Amino acid sequence: MRRIALSVMALAVAGLGLTACSGGDRWCEHDATDQVVADSYCEKNTPGYEWEDDSSSSHSTKTKKKKKH
């Protein structure tokens, strides 16, 4: 019984550690094309590649309509 409890506790701690390190869902993209690439590009700080996440995944730009006078 004690061994089971320790196993469950170890899994819980490991799971919390993984979620804390990941900081949420993120992926590496080529900046110019927004193409998802291997994480190694961002991990190596390769120029032209950056981390993206759910909060910045909407790359929508709003354009203001010009009013005609």
C-alpha cells in the first residue's frame, strides 16, 4: 500500500513539474511564414524563428477604413 501511495505521489509531482516548465501550449514558428517548425530552432535562438503560444496565435491586423468626406 505504501509503495502505491509513493508511486501516485511521484507521478503527481512529475506531472506538475512538466506543466510548470511548459508554460502552456507553445510551438516554434518561422517568423516570416508562420510555418510551424521543430522546437530546436527556437531553443537554439536561430534568427527568424520565435516561440508562439495560444495568446499570440491570432496574428490579425485591423485596418481602419478611411472615411470619405
